[in-house]
Amino acid sequence: MRRKYLIVFAALILLIMLGVYIVLNESIIKSWTTKRVFTEKLSNKSKMVRIEIGKEAQYPDGIRLLVEGKLNGRGIIGYGWTDSTMYMHDTVENEFDINFRTDWYSDVCFIMYQPLTATDGIMDVDCEIYSSEK
């Protein structure tokens, strides 16, 4: 009889622990994705675009950036967390496709275009910044 009570008691403790885990997981650790999709016309002038996490988000921890486009020459596409320092950059020409995913701890992402020989083009940007929900 005593063993039966112990088993029931242990099962109740496990159920309570599972319930606490589910409640904490659902209420404290909610994730949020800030998604921005847009098209930029490119020319022979430099361009800077700023993407900021939504007001619903906090504590960013990752990013996925897809930049596709077409140029009539060569240019540089850069991305970073300040408008003065680019984390990464790629020299692109003609048709290009950049797919970038990494840890990211900034509330903003700057995307920079700098023409080299290009005078005309287009750039499609699809950016997701992963954060916690406020």
C-alpha cells in the first residue's frame, strides 16, 4: 500500500513539474520574428537601408538575410549593425544572390550598396531578425 502511494506521489510531482515547465516556456520564452521584405532601385549612387526590430521584440539573437538582384556592372553589398562599420560585404555583378544567416545581437541591421562600375540595378531584400517577444 505504501509503495502505491509513493508511485502516485511521484507521478503527481512529475505532472506538476511538467505543468510548471509548460507555463514558463509559454509565458516567458516567446520568440518573435521581425520580417522586412522590400525592393530597392539601385543607381550610380550609394544607398543605405536601416532595418529595425519591431516594438513587440527585444533581445535579438539571430538574423537571416537574403539579398537578390541584378546590376549592369559591379557593386558592393554590405551589412552590419552600424551605419559606419559593415560586418560583412560582397562584391557583386550582373545577377547576384546573397544568403546570410548568423547570430545577431543588435536591434538594427544596415544594408549598404556602393556602386563600383554599376549605374543601374535592382535589389530585393528579405530580412528576418529573430528576438524574444516583449
